Amino acid sequence: MGDPRGFLKVPREEEDERPVDERVQDWREIVEHASAEQVKAQASRCMDCGIPFCHQGCPLGNLIPEWNDLVYRGRIGEAVARLAATNNFPEVTGRVCPAPCEASCVLNIRDEPVTIKTVERSIAAQEFAQGPLVPRPAQVRTGKRVAVVGSGPAGLAASQQLARAGHSVVLFERDDRIGGLLRYGIPDFKMEKGILDARMEQMQGEGVTFRPGVAIGQEVPGEQLLHDFDAVVLTMGARAPRDLPIPGRQLRGIHFAMEFLVQQNRRIAGDPVDATSRPIVARGKHVVVIGGGDTGSDCVGTSFRQGATSVTQLELMPKPSLVRMPANPWPEWPLVLRTSSSQEEGAARDWAISTRSFQGPDGQLTGLETVRVTLDGGKMQHVAGTEQVLPADLVLLAMGFVGPERGGVIEQLGLVLDARGNIRTEASGATSVPGVFAAGDVSRGQSLVVWAIADGRRVAAGVDAWLRKPALAKAG
Ligand SMILES: Cc1cc2nc3c(=O)[nH]c(=O)nc-3n(C[C@H](O)[C@H](O)[C@H](O)COP(=O)(O)OP(=O)(O)OC[C@H]3O[C@@H](n4cnc5c(N)ncnc54)[C@H](O)[C@@H]3O)c2cc1C
Ligand code: SF4
């Protein structure tokens, strides 16, 4: 522990965010880097607990007290190495992770956890500032070939771990750039994309072959992969969106959140928006985002930057409490009202509200009819007399995802699914088909980047163990 009295002397101080009126004018990241002195002072607050509860929160098992101490002592090179021991992409989690580690930090008992995410981001930034990331290629090659399908955080982490274990990895991605939701879902104002390119360069140096623009299950059938590779890892995400099949759904002006977010991410990257889809732009429009979660928030921030006239975000569930309820004590994730940076930019928010129909003459959306709802014995009931019409020119559906997309590789390989429609896996990531593994949202359902990285690492260990098994053991 750096300073045994650090947490008594130094208050928690988060990174600054750029002022709202400035940041909505551009697409750059809104969080400003904390100075080295500030990060060191924050790291000094870590108590190096006998039982570090922060570990309970972190799916990656990050060695948090160790790197807090190293940062406090200015031993950044060692901190980079300790962080890299458990996390392939700290530059990503340091930006977009909701930091369950901070929620379970012992200092959160009095609402002042160590700023673990800030320290992580700072370590990653200092590594990136030293120049190109140094590849760590395997010393011994195994001669085994692994196909990874889908280049989100799960596929990237699995690929890097497998390459470092000495296997030849080909990462297939149907989009024209690598990164999955890191590239095409999460907006630049939360995470600029240059860090992905730098990491890809490192992975290429470690022997990973990237094959963007290849949809497995279409151009290349799933069975072909099984024939050409010794193992196949499916990390295709859970991208089938939840729809709202109510009257008026067919009107022009109603889109899934991801259609909107992908287009904007492509524009920022200087790529053409898919010629087959109509441009979706919020400029001059009353925008209503249906769904109060993170995807909805990203639509809110994107709409403001595009110049929307107004942005309203609707949530079906009741407004959460401002403080923890007794039934939800530390170190559990606090179920409290959160306000995202995008919501802070001026969104009107409403809870316990349901949409009954979309309205609009001539096929063009002009508004939506809503009604208040209440939970009665666990069932959602409409409150009579609370119907109202909300003007809207653009509605973005951000009500979550129902699971992996169907009608492709899952059926071709005959994979067994779980009760929620995700690919069923064992702890090693093995699916019902020998030699086929799955990880990330495709087997967990839509989740978090940190879980996808953790799953990617876990499946890589499972594949590695399977590949090293004698052939007879595999057959039987
Ligand atoms: C808008 C949005 C914002 C989010 N923000 C955050 C956040 O701030 N913090 C956080 O922790 N989590 C966030 N999440 C959740 C997080 O992004 C996901 O949990 C995570 O990306 C899952 O990783 P994955 O690798 O399993 O899948 P994905 O990132 O979805 O990647 C799957 C990849 O597989 C590709 N693919 C699919 N089918 C095929 C095929 N047949 N052939 C080839 N390639 C294929 C897809 O094109 C995609 O690139 C967000 C999610 C969304 C939708
Ligand atoms: S729980 Fe908090 S104070 Fe304790 S070791 Fe982890 S980060 Fe440090």
C-alpha cells in the first residue's frame, strides 16, 4: 500500500468532462485525461485491503491493489505489465466500463470508492504514449489453426490469447472494419477509434490474420470452417434487436438504435453510409428514444451532436431510487438512478411510460401515443386517463437485444441453444459440437465489454486445452 493514510487525506476526484456546450459541437471524447499527479493521489487512496472486494466486482480479476500501488510509486512500466496480465484492452475498459470494481470497492461503503477506472485509463494512456504497442508473439508455434468469427471484444481477446499461445488465428468479420460494437456501436464521444487500430497493429505483429468483409454462414459456410481449421470460436455478438410491433410501426422515421449509431460511426470514420439504407439524421427533428439504457443514451448524445431540436428518452420501468435500498447493500451493484453524460446534455427523461401507437399521416411519423404504466403484482398495467401524444419526427428503438442473429452459422453447425436463445456452452466455452466454441454476447446475451473480454480469455484457454488434448481423448 502506497500511503496508509491516503484515503483519509485525499478525497475521491473523478476525471473532468468537457463543458456540455463545447462538447456537443464535435465528436471527440468528452472525458479529459487526469494529470499524472491527480492519478497518483487517487491511487494513494487504495487501502490494499486484506480481502480486496474490488476483485469481486471485476470479471477480469484485475490486480487492482497491485497496480494502484505501482502507480503511486511511479513504477508505470510495471503497472502496465500487471494490468496486461489480466486485461487485453485496458484502453477500452478504462473508457467505457461501468466499473463494477468501484461499486464493490471497500471505500464505496461510504460512497467514495477508489477511482479505479481513472487509474486504469491513465496506465493505458501512458503505455500508448510510449509509441506503437509492442507485439508479444509466441516463441513456439503449435501448427494448429483456429478460426474466430466476429471481431468485437470477445473475438479480439480470444484471438490475441490464442495467438500468444502459439496457434495460427484467422479472425473473420462481416463488417468492413474490425471491432464489433467497439467500432460501430459505441460513439466516438465515449471512445475514439484510434486505439482500436493501434491494438490491431500489435495483434498483427503477434500473428493474427484479420479477414474483414467476410460473413461466415453466407460467403463461407460454417461447415467449411470446421473442415479448414482445427477449432472454431464463435463471437458473433447478440445483435437481434427487440422490436415494438404496435400500430404505426411501419411509418417512415422509426429505426432501430443500431441502424442510427452505425451510420454515424461510419461517417466519423470517413466511410460511406451503406448505399442500401436511407440516411438517418436527427438534425432539426424532435427525437424520441424508446429505452432508458446505455444504447438509448448513445442515441441521445448522437442526436444532440447531429443538431436535434429536442431529445426525449422514455423508459418503461419506474424511476429508480436516488439512494441504495436496504435490500441492495454494498458490495452489490447499486440499483440507483444514473445519469449518463449524454443525458446530462439536455435530454428530457420519463419513466413508467409505454408507447401504444405511432402516428403520422402520409406514412411519415409525427408523434407517438403514450400511456403511464404501473406495476401491479408484477404485471404491467396501463393507467386509464393518462394517454397523451408526444410529437416526434424520429423514433429510435433502443429496447435491448433478444439474442444472436439467426438463420446462418448457428443452424449450419446445428448448435444447441439455451432457454434464452443464446449458444449453449460449457465453462470452457465448448458448444454442443466438438471443436466449436462460443464466447461473449453470443453465449451470454447482450452484456458488457468487460465480460466479453473475460469470456474471450476464458474461451481461448478452453480452446488451447482442447487443441493440446490427444486426438483419442477428443473423440471419446
Ligand atoms: C450501442 C451500444 C453501446 C454500448 N456501450 C457499452 C459501454 O459503454 N460499456 C460496456 O461495457 N458495454 C457497452 N455495450 C455492450 C458491449 O458493446 C457488448 O457487450 C460487447 O461489445 C459484446 O462483445 P462481443 O465481442 O460479444 O460482440 P460484438 O461487439 O457485438 O461483436 C460481434 C461481431 O461479430 C460480427 N459478426 C456477427 N455475425 C457474423 C458472421 N456471420 N460472420 C462474421 N462476423 C460476424 C459482428 O459484425 C460484430 O462485429 C454497448 C452495446 C451497444 C449496442
Ligand atoms: S477494495 Fe478498494 S481500497 Fe480495497 S484494495 Fe480494492 S481498490 Fe483498494
